[in-house]
Amino acid sequence: MTTISSASAAFTGRDPGNRLYGPVPDVTEQAGYVEEHPKRVGFFTDTSVCIGCKACEVACKEWNTLPMDDSHGVRDAIGLSGMSFDNTGQLGANSWRHVAFIEQSRTVDLPMPTFGRPGDDRHDHGPSVAGSGDHDSLATAQQSSVLNAEALSEFDPQTGQSGADKQVRWLMSSDVCKHCTHAGCLDVCPTGALFRTEFGTVVVQGDICNGCGYCVASCPYGVIDQRKGDGRVFKCTMCYDRLTDGLMPACATACPTQSIQFGDLDELQARADARLATLQGQGVETARLYGRDESDGVGGVGAFFLLLDEPEVYGLPPDPIVTTRDLPAMWKAAGKAAAMMVGVAMTAILGSRRS
């Protein structure tokens, strides 16, 4: 992650009194759950095994009774994006899970065995492909083709090669609310509609939301969205109602490949580290963990990902920073400015009286 430098201690995380930035040992305890509470839970999404079936999207909509919408977020409308198999388009007030389809292609050389024109052997224009003397060269060419295909089974579409053939791969990832350690939406909500649960997740209470929209602008991931015609905001709750009954979230339950894994956040992080080491050991150099670092701009997240390319490719910000991170320094600066203005005004008043 890119380090953002600033002169303010709060902005750089060197202010011990600033709880809006930096790692937090127990985010649930910080939220006020002083008694014994459950361990923090979360999602680990392994995009390397996602098949884009969208079972998670369907399960999320069914369990949470979310209305149908098209790729532009229009409610009760059936629409195709016209761009790919991704017709959800993005996360929104009516789509709390979104499976992204990213198609990547590159030009590659595919050496194939060559064949003479039919009848060339009858007109002394060259040996027939069926001739016995050509079996060895044909077998060698076919073997070379097979080996080349195996070598190209793992590729980086960003590195181009000469040739006219195309090779395509799909990157698929099920996106969701990150349930940040330092949630800007939670910090700016004026009504308490957003709260931290005993499981460390962030939930919106629709009956308390007044539709001010402050949380929409404060989310560094662009997750929270207002429902048109309603005004209130909605997002993933990590199936809080299911968690209180000891059940897994609907999306993780429906995932057929275990791309979406749910459980204790510490255990998921250890599992993700092991999976990353395995992929990198197999030569997948582009594999990386996103949201795993507790020292990043949001203090780590409760829903993190294993990606096979840069975060921007998946529509994720490369270096998210909680929008309320610099609030202490801002208030201090505002207080100093106000005190200075009062001092100048008092000096002017006293000076006028003396004259």
C-alpha cells in the first residue's frame, strides 16, 4: 500500500488518542462490547476459484428479500448490460453482492503443424502429409503445439506477443461490503442508523436512517447506496439475523466452490496467507491479498480478497483511506483558526477603545 505522508500526527497514525486510524486489537471491544463477546467474523473471497455462477447474488437477494434491478440500479426492471455476462453492473441498494466479470485477452503465437495442399504429391509439388516420411515431423510439430499450449495455460494478458491468435481469460470476483475496521460510514452517521455488531460487522438499521446520505460519500469503496424513491441507504449486513441464530451468511452457504469463505477473521487470514503462498509457489506471480493488511488506510477489513491482478482491474481502489481519518487534525486546526480570529477581533476592539 502507498504511504500517505502529512505533518499531522493523526493523519500519519502517530497520535495514540486517535481511534480513527491504525490497527485495532479488538474492534468489537472498542465499539463498547466490554463483556465477553463473539470473535470477529468476516469473509475471505478467493477469486482464483470463483466460477461466476452468481449463486451468491441469488441467495443474497432471496434471503434479504431485495427487489429486482437492472445493471443501472433501476428497480423492478430487467435489463442487460450489453457488455458481458455481468448484468448486475455494480453494488447498490438492491444488490448487496456483485459478481464482476473481467475479460482479458492477449495476442499469442500458437505454432501449429503445417500441411501441404491436397494433391501436391500427385503433381510432384511436395510430399503428401500422409506419407510415411512425414510422420516424424508431424508428430514433432504436434508435440510442440501441445507443449506450447501447456506453457500458455498460465499467462499474463498484459504481456503481449506477436501473432494473430487470441487467448482469453476471465477474472471473476464476488464483491461485497468490506465491514471496515475504521468505517467512515459509521463515524459520520448522525442518527445511529449504522452500528457495530457484537460480531464486528457494520449494519444499517433502515427504520432509523433519515436518508441524509453522509455515509454514501464517506465510504472509500463506494459500497453504500441510497434506494431511489426511498432515500434510505442499504448495504450488506453479513446476514446479521442469521449470525445471531448460529448460521452462516446466505452467500457463503450457496457458494459451490468455496470461493466465499466465512468464519473467524483470524482463521480466515491465516488460511488466506497459506493460499497465497501456494499460488505463488505454483508460479502465479500476480496473486495478491487485498484488504488483509491491518496497517492500511482503513485498518484492515472484515471482507478481504485474493486477487489475480491489480485491484483496479476488479474496480477496487488501490489504496483506500477512511474518509474520517484526518478529523482530529482538522478540528484542531479549526479550533486554532477560531481562537486566532477571536484574538484578532479582541485586539481590534481594544485598540479602538484606546484611540
